[in-house]
Amino acid sequence: MKSTSTVIAIVLALCIFSFVGESLAEKPSVLVVNTTVFEPVNNALLGYNILHFKSQGEQDFVNRMDPVAMRFPDGVWGNFYDWETDGFTNHGHEHRRSDVYAPVLAKWKERGIKGGFDGLKKLNDQKKQRDGAGHNIVWLYNAAFDSPEKNVARIQDSIEKGFVVRDIELGNEQFWLTQVSNQTLTPEGYRDSARGISKALKQAQPDVRVSVTLSWRNQHDRWNKIVADDGQYFDAISLHKYSGPGKDEPKDDQLKAVLAGRKHLAESAAYVRSFAKKPIWLTEWGLNAGEDAKAVAALTMADCYLYLFENQDTFDRANWFSVNGVARSFVAMGKNRRPAEPMQKTAFGCVHEIMRGIFEDADLLSTDVETPPLDTGAGIVDTVTARAVKKDGRLVIFAINLSDKPRPLAITIDQDKQRSVLTHEALAFDAIGETRLLDIDANPLESTELTNDRITLAPLSINKIVMNND
């Protein structure tokens, strides 16, 4: 039989162990902010591809979304866009993969499908009258079919019609043979075409910047090396990056792997910049988790935005693809690939709305986060990521909890641990596979109750924390 002193010692030891275990379990992630080190947010990183400009309804939608930055024309069809007719054509060029898009182009020609440039001009004029400046557009020019002279005529025409034309992509994904013409069938052909167009555009408009498209796939090593050449004829690299399983509904382990999106984006950025140390225009990017806008992809979308803001010296532009397309849309889509009525926003739309409200026109403050690692099965990421900004005289903290457990958050601002919290709002999900639709005008953030000024990030949550100025 144990003595009384022995029993007391065991009880004390168990209590101490229990306390330490509880302390470790509740050990907060630590966020340290230095308000004396800051840089302005590059708003163009909040851009996206938005489609359709012809009808009044389509134009009303664009005006309602009021893009921070956009792209025209979008995607693969930009390789076949003829600015003189506002139509799409391969100009009769034939090559061994031409059957992929040729039938669609033939149908579009028969139906008189247009790119919508006149509608875009109307929208640009309205924005200039409303805001004092037109739309911030990255232009996709035709390097596959158009000559340098035709591209110069295009930039002159757009400028005369009131557009600012500063950033131009020379073709879309020309490393895929389905998108090329006879003149860009080889990497040497695309390089020479892009070089000639770049030279002519810069002579006509000296402040113009041009990008060439490089592939994120290792299988295109040789193609990238030839196109990048000495790096002298272009100003930026156009990168397209999509992560996560596509249309097939993912299993649970595949869903969790989506959380590694930041890691995959960083790897692709490093890869393309190994060929030329140029700024990246991420003119297409997105997260996939099956067909719907699931919580895991929305959370990773927010985490990738923080990665972009942390690397503004590398990323100069970014365009989510897309606001109103068949995949990764910000709004629920109905018939004829148009927004359904009454209009509702997806989890992607909710995340972008929150981030735009916090980061647009803000100053990024120096922010460090100490947090446990999270194994996604596809790479290790931080459990909590965060960034502090100064906006409209307020210090705001944007924080993401990628784990399915609550996470306490301790905040130190300029070595002051006593700064109180004014408000804490969050968009939280119940599961990584959850989908959510909200009314287009509904606030995606809900107020979170504060307990003794302690901040706890809900599982799978995106948080807006406004600090008290005192």
C-alpha cells in the first residue's frame, strides 16, 4: 500500500502533466506586427477574368462586380481573336492539331459570335466618367496570326478609343500545340513572332510592357529555354496555375491535399523564373476541388492571396479564372452560362469580397506568424496564416485557420501585447467539403464573440480582426 505522501506526489504529478498537456494543446499561434515597416498593396493582384460584355445584362453584371483588374480577351480564344472584326478565326491556317478548335471557330463564325469589344469600350467610358479612370486591363494580343504591323494598329486603335494599354500578353499558352498557328508551331517560331511584335509595339508605345507565356510543366523545359532566350525582348512572364482535382469529385484525402495550393504555386513560380528573372503575370489561376466551390478550395484561395501579397516583388498581376465561367465562378451559374437569378455568390465570391474589402488600397504591414505545421498529404503548410494591414486609419488583421480545430491567436503590435480587439468577424465552414451559396448582397462575415479579449480562430475559418487604435 502506497504512503499518503506518495499518493499526494502522484496526484500532483498527474495534475502538472494534465496542465502542461492542456497548455500545449491550447498554445496559441503568435502573430507579431511591426507597423513601422510597410508597403502598399498591389491592387492588380486582386484581378480576375470576367467574361461577356455585349448585352446590357452582361454589362450590368460587369459594372456590378466593378473589377479591380481584368483581362481581354480571355484564355485560349484570345489566340484566335481578330481585333479588326471582333470575331474569332484561325485564318485558314492548318497544322496537325487544328481540328481541336477549328470546328468551334467555324460555328462561331456562322453564328456571328463576337468578343464584345464595343461593350468593353462602353464599360470603360462609364468607369472613367464614374471613377476618373478606366479599367485596368492586361491585353491578350495575337502572336499566332497577327503581324507586328497589325498589333501596332491594334494598340493605336485602342488608345484612340480611350483605353490605357500598358500591359500586353503575347499569346495564350503557346506551348500547347492545339493553340498555335503555322508560325508559332515551334518554340523558335513563337519566340521570333513575339520578339518582332514586342519590338514594334515598344517603338510605337515606349512605355508598353509585354509578357511571353512560359509553361509550368517540366515537360516543356526545352520550349521554355528557347522562348526565354536571353530575356531581353520581354518584360514579364505569363504564368497559368491551377491546383487540385478537376471535375471529378475528390475523396477526403484529395480534398485535404488542396490545402497545399500555396506550396504548388510557389514551386511553379520558381520554375518559370529559373528561365528568366522577370516579374510574373499570373493571368490565370484557380483552385479546384471538384465542380463546386468547396470550403477547402476557398480557404486555399485566401492562403494563396496572402502568398501573392508576401511576394509582390515577384508577382505583378494576378487574374483568377473566372468570375462568371463554368468553373471556379464567383456566382452561381444558370442556363446559357450566365449568372442564375436571383443572383447568389459562391464561397470563391465570398472570399474575394472579404479580401478586397480588407486589402484593396491598404498598406501591408510587416507580419510574422509562429504556428504549428499542417500536413496536407501533398506538402507541409502553416496551420495559421495571417497578414496585418493599415486601411482607412484602422489596423486590420486577416487570418486563416486551415485546420479543423479551433486555434487561439496571440497578437503583439509594436511589442505591445495589450492592444485590444475592436471587432472579430469570420467566415467559418463546418467541413472541408462544404459548399455555400449566399445572396449576392449578403455579408459573408459573421460577428464572433470575444472572451476577455482572447482571440480564437474557428476551425476552417477566414477572419477579419479590427484592432482598437488605443
